[in-house]
Amino acid sequence: MSRRPELRGVFGWSFYADPSVEHWGAALLEWAGQEFGIRVAAARPAAAVLSLLTTSPLLLVLDGLEVLQEGPAGSGFGRLLDGVLREVLTGACRLPTAGLILLTSRFPFADLEAFDGRAARILDVPAFTPAEGSALLATAGGGWLPDDDRRELVAAVDGHALAVGVLAGALAARPPASDLTALRSELAEAARTSARVGRVLRFYADRLSEPDRYLVAAVSLFARPVPAQAILTVAGHEAFGGQLANWTEAMVRDAARDRLGGLVSWHPDGTLSAHPLVRDTFRTLVLGAAGAVADTVLADLPEGRVTNRADALRVVEVIELLLDADQWKAADDLYVRRTATGDVFNALPAAGLGLRAAIAFAGTSSRRDAIAVELTPNDQAFYVNDVGLSAMSAGDLDAARQYLPVAVHLERDAGDLANLGVSLLNLADCLGYLGQTGPALAATAEALTCAETVGDVQAADYSHAYLGWLAGMSGDPAEADKQFTAADQIGYANEGNHLCSVLGSRWADWLARTGRTRPAETLSRRNREICERNSWNDDVALSDRALGRLALVRGDVQAAGEHLTAATDCFRDGDYLTELAATLPDLAEHSRMAGDLDAADRHTAEAISIAAPRGLVPAHSSALAARARICADRAVATADPDYLARGRDAADAALRLATRHHLAWCELDALRAHAMLDQAEGTDHQWAARADALHARLVPPGLDPDPLATVERLVAAEKAAAQGQDREQE
């Protein structure tokens, strides 16, 4: 604090003691109010905390973040699992903050690596040197071993803190020299540090008493800190063989604090936890008790599908445990009952958790093969498709492109046309986000054939809407209108509603782009009402984005900001990186129109950082065009020609992406950005003329001014004709 006298206070929080992000945020805001009279008004917890951090010079210390991070077994090792915390920490890196934030974790900070060396500084706690480790071993009871031997052991485990701590416990029991010689030999054979730590853990495990070994195993069954009473409850399972039958909570506490201190952590709130490497080593002893752990962890959850991310995380962790224990049917039943076969992860939304759950089932070839045996071949295709679908939403397009074609292949081989159509539409979705409209159209056309062959009306509805979306994206307005109208006619005839959810949002976007803002507004508002009523929060966000875009068209900056901010917040909280990348350029345009060019720059930079490495071409091109428009405004405001050069670079890059991938509307955005730069420069390079010509082609005369009314008339006429035929037959 002496080096940073401007800091007004320090707030510390241990997520080991309380892993609730909600509790942390509330406590921080309450503390700031009581200590300094700082009251933050914000509708969302993340926004409130960020507002505090950007205006008040505080030192915030967050300890034990690994409790809220994806573990080594996950595809996103080190990624924060809580959207609020992720938004706060990444936001603190993007925004100018008044203070400092100190984080500690046993895992890497995957979400902050992009800021390392700039707004963030990530430091690895150095390993023990041989001298330091030797001194620790001597202090902990290993002083009977010569210093050179202690140093050799520390070096053999690369000074890893956990391994050195475990060695201390093992040496305190004075194992025979022959055992230590064998350990040194095994450590020399291990190629990686994690393998060496595992060897040390097994060495120590073999020397524990049976009750102690089973106690560590019991703690290792739980993914996060757990009360001693829960440990003893699970220990009543037959897998423990009665080893902890006469134990009390006090005995558990004493063991954790004393002789098992290197393996088990005892926390101030009376809970226990184990390092992931310890868990992997010990829990295999009692995996038969996984079902009992599931009952304990989920005992206080309401029946039915989960309704919040915290409960969803608990369910996913239990599913992972059950699958590790080869209890496939129990895991599948939990997935079906508690997540509504994965629909929960869309509704919350929580794409990262959905991906994690699906990967638990189908993330490796051995798991995929096991599904067909332990469950059914249909389940195999379902979970493979689920991995691809969740990966696409979460922004892991590499995984999506790997898994979605496999699902298509499995369904095609099985001759399951109904599910083949679903998998093809998911593949088309992915290809559309990547700007690959040709292959996406081919996949959708095949999906439509599947739907028509099996007589699946809803699947045909979706297929026509996808064809409309892709035709519009590639610049075929007549085909887009035809397909969207066909889709809406099917849905309106069968359910009495116009297109809703993602289909409704895409149609609304198409109508707005082509100048039909009134039906687009009507459709979006109805869509939002339906989605909100059904708690489809991801689709509510899509509707908000559509409404925000419409507000931008009519120049209503305030309404645009409200809708686009709501959409962005939902996508960010729910790990919907693909949709977040597509929404940020709109939010940047809102900030530009509002005159906040710094915020606009931040939004475009974030959009590009998401879209570019993932190959999200439409979003990337849109963000570059937005950046070019911002540069045009800065050039006008400052008369600095450097902004014109930067803007031209961005507009050129946007145009190259658009033309290379035949994305007509992205091309139009890039041309218009160049036209704005012409205006800022006081010249005319004919960019405006090119933009006008393209717009005339994309919005030809004769487009139906109100397709919703047209569909209603068509359906009414069809029903009237059908009723007339019925009367004639009577």
C-alpha cells in the first residue's frame, strides 16, 4: 500500500471459504458502501462491480479461483466457469480501472491470457529450488534424510509445491531406503511434471493407513469444497468397506489439519477439498460410490430441470463423476431430467457448461464408442451432435467443425432421416457463422429433403427458414423472401404464430435490412414476448439484438443501447461467444452514434479478438467496417489524416473478407464505410455510387412490403378452402 498511496482500501475474498460469486459481489458492494459511502446503481451485478472498480481506487484480492475454473480434464483448462466473474475480470482489463486486482489460482487464467503483458500481468509462482525444498522437508520431519538426498528428491519433482508437500508427509514416516530408491527411479522415468506428482501421490497413498486413504478418496469424489458431514455420509457406501464407520466430524477435521495436510485442504468454513491431481489419484479407490455422491450433491436441488447456472454446474460435475465411474445410465438419466436433454444450456444460457457436459459423454473416441454399447447408437449420434452444437455456441468452431460432420455421418449410416436433417441444419448453422454459404446451402437443402421424406413439418419449417437466412446472406433477395415466407406459412398454419426464436430473429433482421422495418418490428416484439414467456433467454437476447438494430435504423440511440446492451450482457454471461461477436459491432455502432468513440473502439476490438481467430467471417467483416466508420468520425473530429489511413485499412480488410466469401451485406457495409471515409476526406472515390448500386440489387423493387400480412391471408385462404371441401364431402 505504501507504493500505491492512492488506494483507499483492500477487499479480500476466498472462494474456498465461499465459492458463491453472487455472495462475493454483494459483499464487495456492501463493504464499499459502508466504508466509503460509495453506492453503485446498476441493474446487473457485473456492471455494478465494474462501475465500482473503474471509479474507486481499491485493491481487490481474490483467492482460490480454481474453485470456479475449468479443470485440467476440460477442453478449456483454466477458463472461468462463472459468466459474471469472467465479465468483471475481462472488463477490468478492457476498461481503465482506478485500482488493482490480485488473483490467485492453481490453474492458468485462460480468459486473461489475451491481456497478458498489457492490462494484465500473469506470473507463475516459482517452484521450490532444491535448497528451499530441502529446508521445507527438513522442517516437516524429513530432516533424518541427508540434505543432498532431499535436494535430489525436490529436483526430481521439479520443485512442484504439491509434490514437495506430499513428500514431506511421506518422509515424516521414515520409509525404508529401498522404497526411496524405487521412487527416485520412477520419477526419473516420468516425462512430465504432472506424472511425477502422480508418482509421489501414489507413493504416499501406499503408506497411509487404510482409514486415511479412504478419507482422502472420499474428499476426492467431490469437485469442490464439501462439509465433513457430507464426507461421512458418502463414506457409508459399501465401496468404503466400513473404513470410516466410527469416524466423527472432529476426527475428519483433525486428520485434514494434521497428518493429511499435504493432501487435503481444510477451509475456515469447515469444508474440505483436494487438489485435482490428488483427486485423480485417490478417487479411483471408491468410484463405486459415485451415485451416493450424486445424491448428496444434488439433495437440495428442486425437482425437474435446473433453472440457474450454479445448479447447472453442480449437475454437470455430477455427470462427469458418474461417467468416470462408468455409470452411464445414471449420467444419461440426469442429463435428460435435469437439463431437458441439453435445452437448459440454451435457455439459461450457459454454452460453456453445455459443451462441458456433452464432452463428458463424447469428448474422446473411447467415450464415443462406449455410448453405443452402454446406451444406444442413437445416443451416440445425439451426444456427438451435442458437442458440436455447444462448441459452436461457445465459440469453439474448430470443435464444432470436427463433431458436427461426424454426427451427420452417424445419422446417415443409420438411415435415420429425421435426425439426419437436424444434424445437417446444425452443420449449416456452423457453416453460416463461418461465412461458408455454399456448403451451408447444400446441407440445408439436404435437410429439407429429409424433412419432406419423413413428413416432419417442423423440420421443413426450419429448413425453409435456414434457406432464407443463407440466401439473404449471399445476396439473393428473391430466394430469401420465398424461403422465409414458406417457412412462416408452415408455422403459422400449424401453430398460429409467425416465426419465433432464432428463426424469427433472422427473418426480422432480413426484413429490416431490406427496408421493411414495420413488419420487422412487429415480428421482433411478438418473438420477444414468446421467448420471454418460455424462458428462452438466448432467444430473448436475439430478439433484443433485432430490436436494437431496428432502433439504430430509426436513430433511437437510447432504445438501441438498452436492447443491444441487454443482448450483449446475455451472450457474454452465457458464453455465447459466436453471437457475442456478431452483436458487438452493433453495440459499437450505437456507441459511435452516441458520440462515445472510445467505447465504440473497445467493442470493435473485442469483436475482432473473438471473430478473427475463430474464422467468424461475417462478424469479423462487420467489426472491421464498424472500425472504419469510427475512424471516419475521428478524422472529422481531429483532422488527423492518420485516422483516414487506419479507416481505409479496416474498410479494405472488411471488403476483402466479404467479397472472398460472397457475403453481399458485409460487402455493402464495407462500401458504405469507404463512402464515409470519402466524406471525411472531402473527396469522392465513387464508393458511395458502388454502395448505392449494390443496395439497389439487394433491395429490388417489388419485394412484399408486409410478408406477415401476406402469410396470414394465405393461411386464412387455405383454411377456408379446406373447410369448403369438408362441407362438400359432408
